[in-house]
Amino acid sequence: MKNHLPYRPILHLPKTKFEKIVNSIGLFIYGATILFLIVNWGNIPDKVPGHFNAAGEVDRWGSKYELITLPIIALLLFVIMSLVEKIPHLHNYPDRLNESNVVQFYTHSRKLLNLVKNILLVMFSSLSIQIVRVAQGAIDDIGIALMPIFLIVIFGTVGIGIYKQSKIK
């Protein structure tokens, strides 16, 4: 067991171009979804899908005001994860973190968190739109593929991120 604290300097690293682009895309899609909900609010029925089963079929209907919860949760996740991005020295790293690779580890960790944050923002936005489409009768259900696609994207992103981190020397 180690008797010393791990090497974790506090560094103020500027956002990368990748992080700025991914944030812009995520926020644009989120904003477009909010605008879509506002513009269509009068055309949304009083009852909307509140839950879907594993096949993507509606198994609970609820008030259209429940539509507000997904964008609120997405925004809360975005804010919290944005705050966590600012403290990469508190993220989890392997023992091989040292002076020569700390910038690489911090940047990689922050980029991965940024990507997951924005994927979640897009997923919540897409789910909100699909719920409205089902409520309006444009589609019957969200389909069986939506949840597996979401899970593959999230776990695939994290898996690739972990693999790339393992390559940092």
C-alpha cells in the first residue's frame, strides 16, 4: 500500500478545438429541441408517452408537462458534467500518471467526459422529439432499436476512451 498521495497537479488547460465543436453541436441540438417543443407546444396532445417497454411501445401515458422533465434532466447533466470537466485532477487515473504524461491524461479524460456529456444531451433531445412524434400520431412507437443504439453509443464511446487511455505512456 502506498504511503504518499498520488501525483495530481492542478493545471488550467484550455479547451481543445474538439471540445468546443462537440459542445457547439450538443448545445445546438438541445436548443433546437427546446425551440421545437416551444413552437409545437399547442399542437402536443394533453397525454404523451410517459414510459416505453423494451420493444419501444408505450406502456404508460402521462401529462404533456412531463415532456419538460427530459430537457431539465439533460440540462442538469450538462451543467454538472461541465463542472466536473473543469477539475480533471480529481478524475480517476492509473498509477502511471506522472509529470511527463499528466497533460495527456487530463486532456484525454476531459475530452471523453465532454463527448459523453454531449452524447447524453443529444440522446435526451432525440427522445423528447420521438415522444412528441408518438403523441401526435406521426409514429406508433419509438422502435426496438433506439435503446440498444443509445447504449452501444455510450458504452462504445467509453470503451474506446478507456482503450485510448491505456495507450498513454
